[in-house]
Amino acid sequence: MSYSIGIRLRKAREQKGLTQVGLAQSLRVSQSAVAQWESGRSSPSRGLASRIEKLLGITLSDDQDAERTLRSKPYGRRPRLPVVGSPAPGDEERILVDDIPRGEILAPPQLEDVKGAKAVYVRGRAMEPRYYAGEVVYLHPTRLPNPGDFVFVVVRESGFPAAVGYIRRFLGEDIVSIRVSTLNPKREELIPREAVVHIATVVGSGLF
């Protein structure tokens, strides 16, 4: 989404009397995602764009299609990554992961040609001061983590409608469990291997 489209989105939101948090709650995305759209750094998915159009009474689809056409041309704009995950209701840290893109963001150079690379917004304070809520992290889907690397762990947990994910520091693994840790507070956790859906290594981050 270009900066000019982002400005139009912000003005339409303000005219409706909505805060970024209010719009985010209506769309079931994070406030950080709305901030990224309005700054022009990322774009909502087609499905979300349609819901925004109905909610705010503006048109985004034609502008986004034009941008995608431009990016598909040789020597066009840099590739973009899908942004996945949505806030888990009633939980300040967990992210629901169903692999349905919630938007897209510019790919960092190290992931421009990596198939399956994604991005996700950090939630909660468990990884401060390394990662803060609202920060976007870039995920390499096939790079195996080494002890000390930061990872996005996706697991099955009861009480949630989809798999949930969160950022952790990878410490090691065996045939039974995966050992990770948080930074705030410093705490080690053992995750049963049978509960793990996927682990992606974090290869970069950025602030909105």
C-alpha cells in the first residue's frame, strides 16, 4: 500500500471516529497492522481490503491491483511477504496462526527469493528488550535454528480455535521436547515435540 493510500485510509478511519485500536478490533488484526497500512509499509490482504472498504466507505482494491501489477514487472518494486497471524482473543501474547495472509510487507533482502517466507507482528512483552509488541519479525521457513537463535514457534494448545505461535529463544532439542526461553522474565520452557506444528527462524525485524 502506497503512502498516499495509507493517508486516505487514515482520514477515512478518523472520519468514522475510529482509533487504530478500534479499527484493528473490528478487523481482528493487531493495532500494529493498521499502523503499518497507514504508513504505507504494508498492505492488507484482499479479503481484509474488502472489509475495510465496507467499514469505511472507501475503495482500495483498484489501487492495490495497480500496485501488484507494478511489482510484477521486471525491475519493479521489491518482493513482499505475507503477514500471517491474528491476536488470540483473551491472550496478550499468543498469535492465532492459520496461514491465511492478513496483509503483506516488503521482504528484507535475505528473504526476497525464499519460498514460503513470512512475517508476523510480535505480541506481548515476553521477549523484551529484544523484541517489542508491534514489531514485525521476518521468518525463514526452512533455516534450522541454532542454540541462541530466536524462533517463531507454532504449537497446538487446547482452548484456541487454531494453532498458536509466539517468539522464543531456541536453546536446544531432543527426541521428546524442544527447549526455549523467554527474556522477560527470564524463564526456560519445555515444549513437547508432539505439540509443535512448525518452527521458523527469525532472520530480521523492523518497527512500525
